[in-house]
Amino acid sequence: MKKLKISLVALVFTVGIGGAVVQKIQAAPKPLDPTYNWNGSGPLKSGQDLSKTVSQAQSDYGCTGASTACATGVPTSGSGPDAHIFQP
């Protein structure tokens, strides 16, 4: 019985670690994700320029809302319009 409990704990731990790894892989920028040169006034990177994807900039600036402008990104790879991220 003790061996079964240890095995179950090990299985739960392994599944938890595996889930965390999968989330990191999914959140990583894909080769086709456009990058932007970011300039903004977010709470974490006030006034700094970044050359990153939208999701990376949201993480670095700490802006994932939809109301107040946080930063604007000018495309550095690919083409298209400027990107914007917002504070809550």
C-alpha cells in the first residue's frame, strides 16, 4: 500500500511538471510571430524600447488589459500595422 501511495505521488508530480513545461512551450514565441519595437509607459518597463512579440511585450510591460494605452509597437519583422497593448 505504501508503494502505491509513493507511486501515485510521483505520478502526480510528473504530470504537474509536464503541464508546466507544455505551458512554457505554448507561450514561447513562434517563428512566424511578428516582432515590434515597443515604446510605452507601462508600469514595469517605463520608457524602454523593446523588440519583442505582442505577448512578450505584454509580459514585460505588465499590460494585459483593454482600457488605457500602455505601449505601441512598430513592426520590426514582417509587415502590417502598428500593434498596441493596454492596461486594465
